[in-house]
Amino acid sequence: MLALSLLASLAACGPTSPERAYEICADRARAAAGPTGSIGIGVGSDGPSTSLEIGISTDYLRGRDPADVYDNCFRQLTGAGPTRPLLL
């Protein structure tokens, strides 16, 4: 049983599929390009409501190039370079 759970843990640490890596790394590159956020306004049975969310990545604060963030992220997750260009 212990060997099975250890094997499952090691499998989770393996390379990520290229499709999933493209999604993850494009999100990280977008965050490196500038602050992200959303605003929500609504009315419900409890009356009006609002929400505000702002995100600032450490890559953005460090001034990292989004293309470099994308490339490094993809290589970390898959062990190979991306074959698709970054589209912000």
C-alpha cells in the first residue's frame, strides 16, 4: 500500500502535458505583462453587491519579460521548449 501511494506521488511530479502547460504558462505570462483584475456588480435578494479583485504577480514586480516567463515555465513543466508562440 505504501509503495502504491509513493508511486502515485511520483507520477504526479512527472512532466505536464503540453496542452496543460500552454494554458498554465500563458496565464503566468499574462500576469507578468501587467496587473490583472475583475470588477463585479450585482443585485440579489440581499440588495446590491460589488466585488473587486486585483492581482499583481511577482514576475511583473520584478520586470520579467512575459515571453521569458512563458518559455521558462513551459520548460519547467514539460522538459522541452514550447512549439507555440506566446499569444497575449
